[in-house]
Amino acid sequence: MLYKLLLPGPIADLSEVRVLEWHGSPGTQFHAGDLVVELDTHKAVVEMRASSHIVLRKILIEPGDWQRVGEPLAIVSDSADEPLPERAEDLAQASATYEMV
Amino acid sequence: MSVEVGNTSRVFFREAICRAVGETLDAEPNAILMGQDVGAFGGSYKEFYGLFERFGPARVRDTPVAESAMVGLGVGAAAAGVRTLVSITYMDFVLLALDPLVNYAAKARFKTGGQIRVPMVVKVTAGAKGQGVAHSQSLESWLMSVPGLQVVAPSNVADAYGLMRSALQADGPVVYVDHKRLFPTSGLLSTLPHEVPFGLAVVSRPGRNATIVTHSYMVSVALAACEQLAVDGIDCEVIDLRSLAPLDLDTICTSVSKTGVLVTLEEGQVVCGVGAEIACRVQARLGPVKVSRLGAVPAPVSSNPVLEAASLPDAARVADAVRHLTTEGK
């Protein structure tokens, strides 16, 4: 199953943050507790970790780019062989969401 | 690191300050930064993040909780030719450093016939944001009246950078006042080094019916009030002072001569406030105009969030004041 990997929130006072670094690329597998992405906020660098096993499939927000709290940062899936829609709007339809910790 | 749009990049407020300070430490091998938690911690608002690693503990110095000693040391170092930035997290605690700041830093040039200059910047964070009576005050009007002291207060990312650059090039003491509620903001900043000169206010929003003169975080409150007033057909001009001492009376008077209505807005107290000074000087130049001064109610800022909000000006109160003045006598 495909999921949108969401930028969790709300974050007090803040509507948008910047991606600092992805700790993987499309195809990388993460287990619960693994560091997935680091975010720059107004106060600090925040580490986001996987809450269960997932595979990173497509990065939507590259390092240096900004995203709104609650919006997707990437597409992930349960297994590496699930077909990934090519069109961006089909990706956006991935209705399930995945929240990091 | 950041999204580049032409020659600008989008950065957090803290990063604008950090860049200006980092560029100065780079350009002036003598310059130093000191304050509580400015070192490995990177500043109370992470506004000095990475500077300790870049410039080392001799130039980015953690200090004890001793504001008088920090500023005293800063005055001495600056007088000896070491450009110094002293960071005092909460503006409330600049009170502990008033003696070295007022009696030594600000007076040195006068006392020595210009032979001793004090290129020191004291950076303080003003404003109420849930931290109670002694960590919430906006005391900038106390400092505006000190001869020899320059006082600046940015309201946005670009000015945070440009005013810090100017402050760190000044040859006399500067108090740089930022605000707790500005740190979560971000904005576009030119990637090229540049300064915002002191004594130059800016029109943040043009308008015909009333002039709101304000600074720091209250600029956003004024702009929100303008949105409410626009619904009623009242078109307000907002002037962001940026610099309180020196004060840009020309820009204020140009606006007030056009609108005939002056509303001053500050987060500090109204009595002997920034607005009192402006109202007096504008009328000395232009003659009587309709004036309203807005600021905190005459009480300490409460730790109770409901009372804190009740004690400070908000967009609704600003809009009410403007409506009252603009409809008076009609």
C-alpha cells in the first residue's frame, strides 16, 4: 500500500518548515525508529523517525525546499515492489497517510 | 540550503541574524560575540547556530548570568577596538546593564571629545509570549532618550539582517531589539550582503485615511487591523519605524500631512512611550492632528495567557481606534 508521508503537526507558532536532509533515497527501507528525514525549524533541527517498516519511494520535497505542516514530504509504501503511479496527480491521490515520530 | 528565488533565498528570522553576525565575524578577525548560551547551544533562539563551531570559544563566548558584567566587558572591549556583540536574551534584563550601557557606552564619545568610540551592539529580545512579568517587556522607549545610544527594531527577516549589518558597522553603541514572536517567521532575503541604514522608516502599506506608526512585531498587528478597516472602506497607511533612535520624522510627517490622522502603536507602555515622542514631534512640525496612542495597559504583562492577551494591543483594538478617529466629527 502507498502512503503519503506527512509533515506532522501542529507545531506551535509554525506553519512551514524546511527539509534539511533525507537519510535515504527511493528504495531505502526503514524500520521503526530509523531516522528518515531532518527538518529545519525556527528553533532547531528536528529528526523524524519511522514508526514502522516502510520503503521510501518518492521524495516530494527536496533538501532546501519548504513544506506546510500537515502536507506530504514523500511517498512511501509497505513493500518495494508496489507500482508507483507516474503522474503527480495520481500520487497526490494516495489517500492513506503515514505519520513519523 | 534554501530555496533561491532570483537573488533571494527564504530563511527563518533567526537565520537572518545569524548570517549578519557570521559575516561580521568573518570580515573582522577582532570581532567577538558574547552572552548566555551563545556558544555550543547556538543562542536562545538558535540565532547564533553554527557560529561557535566556525569561530571558536575565544570569539563566541558563553558568559555567566551577569548582564552588568557582560555589557561592562563589552564596553571595555569595544573601547579598546574590539567590535563586540553582547546578547541579552530577554530585554527585561537589560535593566541590570543600564549603568555600563548608559553611563559608559553611550557617553564615551562625548566624554573623550570623540577619541574613544564604543562599537558595541547589545541585542535583546522583547515582547510578550507566555513568559510572565519579568520576561515579556518591551522597554525600547526607555532607551530612546539616551544621547549617544542608537536603538533599532526590525519587524521582518530582511530588516533583521540589514539592521544587524548596520549595527555591526556603527562606531557607537547600538541596542538591537528583536521580538519573541518574530522568530517563527520566515521571509525572503537577498543573497548579497547589504545594509538597512539607521534613521530610515519604511511605508509597509500605503493608504489615504489614517497613518499607523509602529515597529517590531506590532507591524503585523497594524497590517491585520488594516485588513479589517479596508472592509469598512478605511484605507490606512502603516509606517514601520525600523529605527527608533534616530527617528525618521520626515517619513512620518509626509504620511500624516496626507492622512491628517496619526495612530501610534507599540507593545510597551503608552506613558512616555515611543508614541508619545512621535505624537509630540509630529504636532510640533505639522500643528494639531488627530492622534491616538496605543500600547499595553498600565499593568505588568501577566503569566496568564488570557490576561496577557488582554493587556496588549491587538488588531481589533487598533481598528477601533482608527475608526473612532476617522469618523470623529463626521
